[in-house]
Amino acid sequence: MATEYPVGLSRGMRGSIAAGVLILFLAPSAYYLGVSNPLNIAVMAVLVALAVYVYRSFGSALESKAFKLLGIPVIGLAAAGVAALALGLQIGAAMIAVAYWGEPVMGYFIYARLKRDFPSLSSAFLASAAVFAYTIPLILLGLWEVPFAADLAKVVVLAAVLRRLE
């Protein structure tokens, strides 16, 4: 008999994949055009909106108070960083990078939910999320390929998990 998964889990996966695809555009664009480029700021604003959707979707499926509590400052800091960049304050880029450090922390709760049914994929998800999050500052140093590769790996893993969930 197939395992029934909460709808929020699939929705969160879909939203995460959409965000990952946008990040695949944003990583090289932020390096070549600059983080303050209006197009990049617009993409970052869409990513914040997607983060809210993903947070709410996973939150309904995970039933974890810690996940729900962590999401507020992580997404709030990312939103504040985007707003700062839109106002011409370069500190916004650092705020966004720090906010992304919360991604693998929150991702742990998703990993914990999936590890029984998908041990290899859940481990690959958590590892790629961590590598992506902790290498984002490399974009500002011209090494956008590192977080790009980690994000690409994460998108592939999420797609594989989603396929198995549905």
C-alpha cells in the first residue's frame, strides 16, 4: 500500500523547485549584473514571496513548532535584505546571505520527515541545501558556479522526491 503524504509536502516541493529554478538564473545574473540590478531585485522579491508559500506549505505538513518559529526570522531577514537593496543599501546582500544560512536548518525538518521513505534523497537534499546556503557569499567574489551547482543538485533532488511523493 502506498504511503499517503500531506498535500503541503508536495506543494512545498513544487515551490522549492520553482525557487531553485529562479536561483539558477539569479546566481550568474547577480555576479554579472550586480545584486542591485533592478531585474535581480525583482527576482529576489519573487523568491521572498515563494519562500512564504513554501514555508506555509511545509509548515502545514510538518507540524513542527520549531520549523514554524524559525521561518519567521529567516524569511523576514531575506525580505528586509531585498528591501535594503531596493533602497540602494548594499548591506542587503549580506542580510540575504545570512538569511539563507537558515535554509539548511529549516531543511533539516523536511529531511527528518522524508528520511524514512527516501533516505538517500533526503540526505542529498539536506547536503545540497547546506552547500548552497553556505556558499552564497562566493557569488560576490565571482565564484557563482559553486552555489549554482549546489542549487542545481538541490533542484534535481527535489524533483526526484516530488516524483515519488505523487
